[in-house]
Amino acid sequence: MCSPEPINCFPVLLNVLSNAFLRLSNCSARFRVWSQLFYTAQNAELKNYIFFGLFTYLLVLAAGLPPLFAMSNVEDYKVKSTSC
């Protein structure tokens, strides 16, 4: 009914249990559950927009991290701390 990977098995289990509870309560509605590992966009412009947005975010993050390490080293130097 489901593959051995837990990422695929949980949605199937959720679907089976929820539909069983709906049948017990004499309801005609049914749940349909599916899982996708990644967002699959068909539009090339949307893919480029997402890529460049994430790329810009990573560049800003990469530019902000080195000063944090440098400030930590300066503080260690001021208090004359040493590591073994």
C-alpha cells in the first residue's frame, strides 16, 4: 500500500485512517492525501524568480556571517581567553 520510505507512508496512513473515521460516522465526504518532496513549478519564469530570490538571500547571509566570527574573536582577545 505504501513504499518503505516514511515520507510516503505517512500520507497514505493518514488517508486510510481519516477515511475510515468518516465511514464510521456515515459521512459521504472523503479525504485525498498526497505528498510531493519538492515544489514542481512548470513556469520557467517562476523557477528563475525562486532561484534568484534564494540566491540573493544566501549571498546576504554569507556576507553577514564572517563579521560575527570576527567579533567573537575580538571579544576573546579582549578578555584574554584561551582554548586548550
